[in-house]
Amino acid sequence: ENRDFEEYTLKFEVSSAYLNDKDFEFYITDGEKLYRTPAGRNIKITRPGVYELKFSPSHNYGNTYSYTLTLTGEEPEPEVIRIGTSEEFEAFLQNCSDSDYSLNKEFVLTADIDLKDKEISPAPVFSGIFDGCFHSIKGIKIILKSDTGGLFNCILAKGEILRLTVNADIDGKNYSEVGLAGINKGRISDTNVYGTIKGGTYTGALAGRN
């Protein structure tokens, strides 16, 4: 489309898991100037979905707005993956070595799982939803080999763990961030952790560091 002004377009998604009862606020910058609403407030998104942002440092889109923000689609439904055996749970942990694997996926625990004190490797990165459905995972044994870790080394902003009971032996030695999640940037709710968790400065049951 031919225009007589410079325009930039960005398409992005805001999930309900990310909003988590709070608004998503941001501003635009061209590296020199900050662009907000005409009232000088941050741009605010309150509804999940797919958005298209058009911005121009030199064009007025109306009422002194330097941008337009349009909801172009609803939030996509997450893919549901059911986990009911220790083999399926171990495969899930291994697959999370790919940082994009858990994105837009909901993992649902369909039964109690006993790993029988078998040593396992943590999920390196998690950004999906793990719903324990009030089931338990016991017999977890993890010996960490990095500064940050737990059953989940890092839960990203879109990640959520809920309705889960965990019984684990996590040996974090003197590493700094140790817990069910070494670092939690997402949400953990209705979750209980039992067992032994050893670590250094930032050690907790649910998370080493929030």
C-alpha cells in the first residue's frame, strides 16, 4: 500500500495466561522519543487475542494518535496433551528442552504418577499450562547440574502450574536458585510440594526466585 508517510506494522498475541488479572501496558519508541496515548499514558490491552499495531512517527491517525491498535483475532485454543504414565511424564520433561515446545499447549495429568525415586532431568523451559487436576507426582529425584533448577528450571511469563501435588528429592547442592521451579516468571497456584529441596541463597518449595 502506497503511503506518503513512514509506517511500521507489528502483529502480536496477548494470552489470557499472560494477563492473569492484570492489564498489559506498553509504549512505543523509535530510539529517541517515547510514544504513548495523547494523554501521556501507556498503551493498555485488557483482552486476550491477536493484535495488529500500526505506528508512524510522522502521521496523525486521528485525535493526535501516532498509532492504531486493532484486535484481529481471538486467542487460539491451546493444544491439549494428556499425561498418565511415568514414561509420558519423562517424555514431556525431555521435550521441554525446546523452548517453543510447551508454548500454547495445555498438559493435563490424568492419573497419579510414581517415578519410584528414579533420577530424572528437569524441564529446562516451560511456557504452557500444566494442570495436575489434583493428582500427584511422587518419587522424583533430581540432582542439579546448573545454578538454576528444580522440576522446572524456568517457568516463563506465559507458564502456569496448577492443581498439583509433588513429592520430590531435589539436590541443588549450593546452587543459588532451587525449588519446584528454579525461576518462576509465570504462575503457580493450588500446588503443594513435599520432600527435600537443597540449595543455596534462593531456595524455596514452589520457587527459588519469583
